[in-house]
Amino acid sequence: MKILVGVKRVVDSNVKVRVKADGTGVETAGLKMSMNPFDEIAVEEAVRLKEKGVATEVVVVSCGVAACQETLRAALALGADRAILVETGEELQPLAVAKLLTAIADKEKPGLVILGKQAIDDDCNQTGQMLAALTRMPQATFASRINLAGNDAVSVTREVDGGLETVRLKLPAVVTTDLRLNEPRYVTLPNIMKAKKRPLETVKPADLGVDVAPRINTLKVAEPPKRAAGIKVADVAALVSKLKNEAKVI
Ligand code: AMP
């Protein structure tokens, strides 16, 4: 069974991002970019399923600029077999990505699609759900455990408010990963070398018949308000008075 995994190129999670001076978005020029952390977990899970012998091929897809090839190479170094870049310079919103992934899924016919639960740059948490709707596949979001026994169904344990919920889906299905699903392996140098030889195909949205024009207009992006400097109080009475009269929390 083939597993399709979506991997997004995002600003590295250790980099502090800055809002552009004109408030139109976030400055990304010159910043370190990496694979979205939830997508690394998705690739790791797909590779583990292949190592267990329940999956036969892991295909990774990234939609975006040509530099997404680096993200795809990183996924190949983690153990994916093949990569597809849907290349475009357009700003891609979740609906556009979901449509592109639908077109790829129509061609590739995966038994399972694994995406991250959210991209850490836009925090949308929408693409997996939209993909499930467009492809009419069942979905299990926020997976902390995936149990793929055969080619017909998958059991997924989800982290919900009250604890852990386990659902069973008919395949093909869409699953999105949560943090506790696994801990991705470190990429080794031999695997980076091997990844260079693995196939990476490039297609354009028009080749897939998908219109990726943005549907949502960003009106303004602003920095969060700066935190005021802390102060030292003389004693407990002064602290309680400030909490009561200034912070109004007691
Ligand atoms: P989002 O809905 O934007 O929070 O993204 C959720 C998940 O969808 C990500 O973790 C990825 O697995 C997938 N995804 C989003 N954007 C892209 C993209 N440009 N290329 C490939 N996969 C993506």
C-alpha cells in the first residue's frame, strides 16, 4: 500500500519571526527554513509503516517555490521513496493545497494520506480536513497512534479534550499527526547521500488543472503587544495590593 505525505517548507521553529514593516505579512527573506515539524512526524510514521512491512511505498509531496526541493530531499533522507514538487510562486492557502493534493491523490491512489495537523507558519489546521472533504475519504485528525493492520482499515488514536479516542477508518483515509505520535529519527549522512539519487518529479498546478488563486485577503499582520518590564515589590502586602488594584486578578 502506498502512503502519500504532505510536507510544507516553513520558517524553522527556532527562528524568531518578524512582521514586515508594511504589515502585509511576515518577513521570510534570509531566514532558515525547515520541514514543518508535524510533517516530519508524518514522514517518520509513514517510513515506520513501510519498515513494518504494512506499506510498500512512501511518496512525499510539497507545494510551493522551487526551494521546497530541499524539504523534499530532507523527507527522502528520512526514508521516503519518491518526491513530487508542485511548483508555484503563488501564495498557497489551505484550500489550494487541498485541491493540489486531491489531484495528486487521484493520480497516485494512495491507501493512506498523512499530513501534519497544522503548519506552524499559518496555524490553519485546515488542509487535512479539506482534503478529506474533497476526496470523500474518512479522516482522523490529531493522531497520537496509528495502527495499520491490513489494506482495508486503520485504527487511529486521537488526543481529545477528555482523553484518548480511538477510531477505525476504512481505507483510503486521511490522518493528521499530533506531536506525541512519534519522535522523528535523525538524518544520517549516508541517508542524505542516498536521498540525492531518489526520484523527484516537478509538476505545475496548471498540469493538475488546479486554480491556486488565493481566496482570502490578509488585511493586516501585527506584532503581539510588547510585554511590560517586571518590577520588584517590597513585601507580600504590596504584591497583594497590586494584584487586587492594578492587575485586578484577585
Ligand atoms: P495547515 O492546514 O496549513 O495548518 O497545514 C496542515 C498540513 O497540511 C501541513 O502539516 C502539511 O502536512 C499539509 N500542507 C500544508 N501546506 C502544504 C504545502 N504547501 N505543501 C505540502 N503540504 C502542505
